Amino acid sequence: MKRNEPNWLGLSGGGELSPSETQGSAGAPCTGLDRWLAQRLMATTGNPPFTLTLWNGETVYRPETSPVANVILRDRRALLGLIFSPHFYFGDAYSTGRIEVEGDLIECLKAAYRALEAKMPPGSIGREIRNWMHRPRGTGLRSARRNIQHHYDLGNNFYRLWLDEKLVYTCAYYDPPQATLEQAQVAKMNHVCRKLELKPGQEVVEAGCGWGTLALHMARHYGVRVWAFNISSEQIRYAREQAKTQGLDDRVEFIEDDYRNISGQCDAFVSVGMLEHVGPDHYESLGALIRRTLKFGGRGLIHSIGRNRPEPNNPWIERRIFPGSRPPSLSEMTNMFEPYSFSILDVENLRLHYERTCDDWLKRFEQVSDQVEQMYDKAFVRAWQLYLAGSVAAFSTGSLQLFQVVFAHAQDNSVPLTRRHVYTDS
Amino acid sequence: MKRNEPNWLGLSGGGELSPSETQGSAGAPCTGLDRWLAQRLMATTGNPPFTLTLWNGETVYRPETSPVANVILRDRRALLGLIFSPHFYFGDAYSTGRIEVEGDLIECLKAAYRALEAKMPPGSIGREIRNWMHRPRGTGLRSARRNIQHHYDLGNNFYRLWLDEKLVYTCAYYDPPQATLEQAQVAKMNHVCRKLELKPGQEVVEAGCGWGTLALHMARHYGVRVWAFNISSEQIRYAREQAKTQGLDDRVEFIEDDYRNISGQCDAFVSVGMLEHVGPDHYESLGALIRRTLKFGGRGLIHSIGRNRPEPNNPWIERRIFPGSRPPSLSEMTNMFEPYSFSILDVENLRLHYERTCDDWLKRFEQVSDQVEQMYDKAFVRAWQLYLAGSVAAFSTGSLQLFQVVFAHAQDNSVPLTRRHVYTDS
């Protein structure tokens, strides 16, 4: 099942490695200018602790401390691309093999994140320029559908290869710490359900339901009715099949529609891993939707990748992996709650759980990379390895966060006095 | 110990009830204009469910539902003052006896809060005008000292009359729910210490330490060293005596100085009930101070009254009770964290605990009101009853929140995976 459509990477040649491209300067000598540019590149990225080797095999940069990896630029185009836009170009050049990393990719990326954070701290000119250079795509009704299809409609067979058996594609919750990915995904769903204080017979709206696993879990284990929304046709198709197979199709309805078209009222509003795709311009209207949807006395929970401060997503991730995505800072998230005086009851940061989740995904992905290459191509495999390894590095170095926010209507005094119920196994 | 200095209420006559003032229109007939104005007043405040009676004994307003109380305006000045500035004038007129409430004061205030919230929802013109009319006092170095002395230097003997035995003047934590105020204050201190993950030998900075009870508790029960700052001379004097009496003066240093002058480094930075007095303009510089004070690997905790959305404090409370105070919304609080990429780990809202704390304080205050009147005067007693009852009502109706925010440096991976340690009794 070789797919050439859609050309998901958006690279020339359908993302295939082209020998004439990747070997363009291979073996060619490097000039004094190349060396100088390579050293400038390392200086402007904070002198990260890996060696840099050019296409002729010459190592032109050695860090002061012991190197965690060796980064090889296979041609001059890779060097020039990195100088022009390191955050964006690294991903494309890595995918197509113009850049290779000898050694531990995750450690290399962590080192790069830390060096860049030190060299371009928040508010610095370099960081502002980088953020200004990349305009993320829109997340209106039409764009949202395109953005979501780009990633989530890659095919259920693809995700089945390396996600957990229940197909949960969001941060797991490793409690107890020795939990497997499978166990941690179930623990995450229970963590969410306890925070929502679900009671049998309640009606729940889920915005952005993935393959429907949380919706089915809530119905089966907490006795609620669920209306679950998603604009990924592939995911909705799978979710409906699951509901039927599991005999839950009378209690869970999967609706292929945008969250903006949610209507009716519910006792709990939950959204796990959708807000990253909503875009800050739409938070206030999402809040308005929740206000009219959530009954008085009901609970809301938003689970989203986040940032410690407002900042656009990594440009390569936004362009190639999650178009239109932007992890919000807490101040940005409050635009959803404060205009409607929602009372924020609880915020929990699960950053280190997402580091481990991505690490588990990457390990599984590596095991099936040959199969994935058969389905797509080598560049696809390398791009996804980079995306998963980069996510491990981003959560590990504090560049990304994972926020779970629980909220209620302002005057609702049925809110729990403590959070003990979240930590009491029932 | 009758005090006429300082004239804390700022009213003419030192806050004394003056018969000539309060009885100015008593017994005088009320006109058609008075009746019309009174009814307009009720309409613009959302037709709250209490009756309104004028100085001649005539009830000029009856709600549609069963009234929770009867509010009596003792003279025309009370009526005109309420029309001009209901939020500010009610407090002064109640203190001086121009307004009286027959029935349950708390229920009456809750009803008023709810009616006003419905009539003047966030963003409405009436609310904007109200917020615009009142400019809170500054919180610079000098003003802060004046602001704090106004309230906290009223005298330790006064607070000893009605606070818990350990003199903790912040939101308690009623866990288990049947806890007494004394027990709940201890539970709150332990809740804070567990969130901070205090370990023996650590060094802690406390900004705004009240009578020093938390500082002493941390040193005694968690084996840490504490540097505790406060600009209330009365509180610092008491705290130092306590440290000596309890044999903890080698481990707890009480420093009479502004939080802005904190220097050195610590393993934990804690501030319980100070941020309300800091003022949003100073959050960013407070964050800078915390960044340079908190060692890598350390934890910070800010405990503060808050709001669901940015809004000035009630003008009477800001003028008469807590000058310069402003409870922040979460979006405002993030100005302390986001510029420095602090990672927010945990936010908990303890609103209903503060409702109960204020209710416990009010009950004790009522029991000693005769003694308080001997120390100050009748107007002081009535003002403080109103402040405490109003606080119960504000927390109960969701007008005020209580946020505990735990945070760490961005790249600190020693943060706990779960919050179970907060709920595990050691």
C-alpha cells in the first residue's frame, strides 16, 4: 500500500529520497566559507554539545564538553538551509537524509533545545525573529478539516501499528510509574473521568474524540451517555465500528462534525487533545460554546499540550506534522474561561507523562519502521521518527507542557471541597 | 483601650455613630420622589429578594419571591449615597448605622451579589462604569507600608480575640470536612508544605508571613530554615516573640521588610495571602524576584484570593478594609510566571474553604463584638461584621476565588509525577 497521495511532506519528489539531491555535494570539498558558516551556525544556536561534520567527512565543530552525537550535513544545501531557518529546515533536511545524526537522536535534540533556550531566551531578538518568520495556518471551519485530515486521516492501519491497542493518541498517565503504555492510557482515562466526577446516567459531550476510546470508556465504566465529535472521517468510521462491536452504540454517538457545531446541553464537557488544533483566535468562541452547552452543576475538562509562555509551535511541526497547531500557554487558555466567569477548579501539569508517552510511541514506531516505509516511504519514516523524538525532547526540556484544566460555572457550589476523589481508587 | 488614632474608617467623626447624622431624616416623611428613587435603585441592582424600608417605616419595595431580609435606610442621605455609588456607599452607611439589615446579613448579601451579577454581568456598561469609578490606591514601597499597617497593625490583641489560637489569617483547609477552624488552619499549613515537598535542611523564603505561624510550623514539623518577610511591625514583633518562646529562633528569622528587598537563594518560595496586596503592576517584578531567589530544583507556591476574571476589588473593601488590595484572576497571575517560563505544576481553587473560614471568623467575631466595641467603636464593629459577612457571601456566590499555584523552573525534571504525595498522610 504505497501512498503517493497526499504528498504529506510537501517536498519535491513526494518526500522520496533522491540520490541526486542528497548526494549533491557528497564527496565535494568544503571551502573556508563553508567552515566559517558552519561555525557561525553553531555559535548562533548556542554551541550545542554535538559535533558537526560536513559532506566531505570533515568535522568542523567540536563542543567544549563531551559530544552527545555527531550531526552530519550531507550537502551544502543543508548547511545553507539551516543558516536561513534552522527550526524549519532541520526537519525537512533530516527527513530527506540531507542531515543525519550519529548517536542518540533524542539526546541530540534535547541538547539542541537546551542550547537554543540558553542562546535565545524568551523575549530575545533571535527568538522574536524566528517566531515572526513563521505564520501558522488558519483554523477556521474549512482549514480545520484540512489540518486534521493531514494528520489523523493517514490511515487507521498506520496508527494501529504503533499506538496502544485501544488507539489512544494523547498523553498517558503513568500511575503507578511502572505502568505500561496500555495501562497508562487506561489510567489517564480514569484520571479524566474522576476529575469530571462522572455519575451514571449523565450526558457527556466530547469535543475531538480521536478513535472514540475515551467516549466508549466513559460509557462502559461510568454509565454515561456520550456525544463525541470529530472531523477526521477515518477516526469516526473506526469509532462507530468499535461502538457497534462493543455493544455501546445505543449509549455513544459519534458525530462527524466540527466542535463549532455542537448543540444541546450536557452534564460534562470534555476535550482531550483538541485545543492544540483550535488556535487562540477561537478560544473565546469555544468558551461561549461551552457556556451554553454545559448545564449548571456540570464539569468541564480541557486536556491540552501547552507552553510556559505564549509562543507559536515549532515551525516544522506546524508545517509538516500538525498544520495549524499551537499549544497554548495558561494565559492564552484563560481566554476560554474568563470572559464567561468560569471557575477554574484545578490545573495539573503532566509534562513528564507526555515525555514518557512519546518515548513509548517512538520505541514502538522504530519496531515497525520497515512496515511504515512500505506504506509510505523512507522520508515519511524519518520525519515521524524526528517528530516523536523531538516531542520527547520538547517535553523533557520543558519546551512543552501538558495541562489538564477542570472548571465549573461560577456560582456552582456543588464543586468538590478537595481533590481526594481523584486519588481514591474506586 | 479606646483608639481614635488612626481614624481607620476615614469617616467624619472618627467612625462614631452620630445621632444627628444617623437620625437626620428619621421619622421625616418620605416623598414620592424618595419612593421612585428607591424603586429605581432596586431595579438597577437587579431587584434583589429583600424588602426595602425607608426612614419613615414605609416599605417601598417588595421582591416577587419571599424576602430573605429587610433593608432599612435610616435617612435620605443613605438613599442618595446608594444611588450614586451603591458598591462603595453601602459599606459606609451600614457601618455608621444609616443602613440596617433585619434578618440574616449573609443571606441578604448573597442575594445582593447574585442579583447584581445577573443585572450587571461581566462586560456590561453598568459594571464597567462601576469599575472605572473607583481607582484603587498604589502599592509601591511607601504605599504598601501604609496599606498593610492600616489593616494588620490594628493590634495583636484585637486579632487574638477572634482568629484561631495560632493566629492564621488566611483561608483554612477543612479536610476532613468536620474539622474545626483550628484543625483546618493546621491542615492548610500541611497542605502547603506537602505541595512544596519540603525536606529537612532546606531553606525557605516566605513573603508576607503574617504572625509567623506558617514559618514556625515549617521549621518545627518539616525541619527547614525559614526567612520570613513582613512589613507589619505588630505582626513581626509577635512572630519574633513566638520564635523565641517556641525555641525556633535559630531556625526562623523574621525580617521586617518589603518583599521587594528579599535577597539570597532558597529551595522553596512561599507566599500565603500576600499577592492580594501586591497589585498587578508589580506581578512581573515579583516574578523576576522569585526567579533569582528560587534555586533550580526548588518549588514555589503562591496562595491568593482571586477572581474568575480581571476586575478591581469591591471599592468599599479596597477603601476601608484592605487599601490597595486587588484579587487577581489567573490570567493576571500568569504575568508573574510566563515572562520567566516558570512551569505551573498545579492550581487548586479553595473557594468554598474560604467561605467557611470567613464564616467561622464571623461567628467568633460576633461573640466578642462587645469587647471590640470597647477597643474601637460601634462603627468599627459594624464595618468588620460587614467585611466578614460580605466575604462569606463573595466566596459563596463565586465572586471571589482562592487559588493555590505551585510552580518550578522550566527545565526542572525533579517535579513529582503525580499529586498523590499531597493526599498521603505521612
